[in-house]
Amino acid sequence: MTVQLSQPDFQRLTRIVQKLPDFANVRDRRRLVAGALEGVPQVDLILARLDLDGSPMGVSVEVMRFLSQFGQVAYGKEALSVFLNYIQPFAGDQDSDFILELFQKYPLDVPATPSRLIDRWRGMSSVADVQEKIIGENTLRHIYILNLALEAAKAVVHLRLPKGAGTGFMIAPDLLMTNNHVIASLEEAEQTEYTFNYQLDINGKECEIQTAQALPGGAFYTNPELDYTVVSLEDLPSFGSPLILKSKQVQRDDRVAIIQHPGGHLKKISIQNNFVAYADSKVVQYTTSTLPGSSGSPVFDDEFKVVAIHHSGGMLVEPGTQQHYLRNAGTSMIAVLKDLQINAPEIYARLQG
């Protein structure tokens, strides 16, 4: 089945697509289309048949025509609808509303998510309510990476607060780090439940969870500008080794991974299709997949040492360029470690390294 858009609707849709910041060049276009169709069995076929070289206007026409004529990529899911669901939150308000209207006018399938707040940190009640951000490339990795990831995952913690859910990670035997916008005060820290092992086991069944609490009168430090918080916990279960924070200047196109509780749900890892898009000593921007609830997650290098703490995502401004790109972002550990060394030396002295 193909989707026959009216000429005015087709023309407006192509204008929306060509204005997307991630449609400026061939590489970004490929990542955008691959990200939108992540998990679709025919994605390699679609990418092979699409000519993404040319002016944004011409290529947007090619992409929209091809996807509208491709048909279904899964039962009840048109290729065009999958793409529109992906880009809808990143369009401007009027364009986003127009895309939503297309789902009412044409047999595309389920409506696009109405939420434009993809950088909200709080976990939602349903993962389907939130737009995931994925930009993809096939990769091959050494198998030992899996061992490193499994060990690191033990130190990643689900946070349940009265106002939502987030992620944190252990940086010392009794110290946890998360975002300032997740936990901004000692009072909030004491109201938070810290859950370890909230994940599936090797048989795909939920593990037995264990919880901890903030230590009354324990160490606490927060920095709103760098968006991170450190808090002492008590009654901790065994979780392996704390994560190592690395004062490392990552580079564009370096690969990074995030272990997280996306949507406030079970622990997951984004380990492929992930690239650094911009980095300095304070800001790291990357294409790694996240959801609300992932805020406070550790961003790992290939050695599974923490190089940043994730805090947001969406159409972000690249520092120094004023250009907007569809990315995720975190605070570099270079800035975090420097701040701890100066302003919280008692915490800095206890870090693993």
C-alpha cells in the first residue's frame, strides 16, 4: 500500500524535511533516515535505494516520494509513518501540528506522539509516549566490550522520586552521581529510592531488586551549572566496583555508550550507532539513544570509563556555531572533576581512579 498525499500536503512536508538541521549534508541525511527506520528489517534496502546526494530541496522530495510509495515496513506501519513519527517532535510547533494532522487525513497507522518535550528527564508511564532518539550505523565490536558493559551496569542505579524517575551511578563505594535537575537538594535526595539490579536476567526475567537510601547527614554536593549532584547512600547492596571517572577530551566521531533506565523503566544499554558530534572541556554532544528517565546516566568511552554525565537531548545548539542539531548532550567529566577538586575535595579524594 502506498500513501497518496495531496500536492499541497506533499510540498509542505518536503519543506519541513529540508529545514531539519540534520538534513544539511549527505552524512547527516543518512543518519537521520537510518535513525528514523532503526529496527526496520528493510532499512538497508531503503538506504541503498535512496539517493541522498544533492540540494536539501531536491533530496527531501526524493525521500518523501520514495517513503510514501515504499509501502509497509511492518504490519500496519507505512514507511512514511515511521519516518514522520520520528521527525515530528523536532519540527517547529506549526510544522509539528501539521504532521499530526496528516495522521488524521491519511491511513498512516498509529498517531504520532503529541509530546515535543523529548529532553524531559522524568520517566513516563509508557515508553510508547516518548520519542526515542536514534541515529544509526552498523558496527562491529570486540566481544570483551560485553564483559566491560556488564560489569559497569552493576553500578548504574534507578532513581524513583516523588516527581518522577531518573538514573544515577556509583562513583565510590557509597557515593552516587546523578543530575542536579534530578536531585537538586539534600531533601530531595532523602526522598529518593535508589534501586539496584532493576533489569532483566539472562532468561529475560526481572531480577530481584535491592534498594538503598540517602545517608542522613552524609556527603552531598550539587552544581546546577554543570548539572550534576553527588550524594552518600546507606544500606547498599553489593554492586561490584564503582565506575571510574575519566578526565578525557573526547573527539568528534568517537564512539560512546550509555547505560540507563530509559523512560524510568528497566535498565538498558545503547552501545552502537553512537558518535560524539561535538566536544569541549565542558560540553559533550552525541547521537546515542536515550529517553526521558535517562538523565543522570553515565556516558562511557570504549573502555567503559565515564567521560560525561548525560542530561538532555533534542534540537541543541552546537557551542560556537549557533547551529541547531538533533543530538543528546552531557557534561564532560573534565569539568566535573575539576569542579569537585576545587569545591568538594573530600568527595574528589574518594573517587575511583
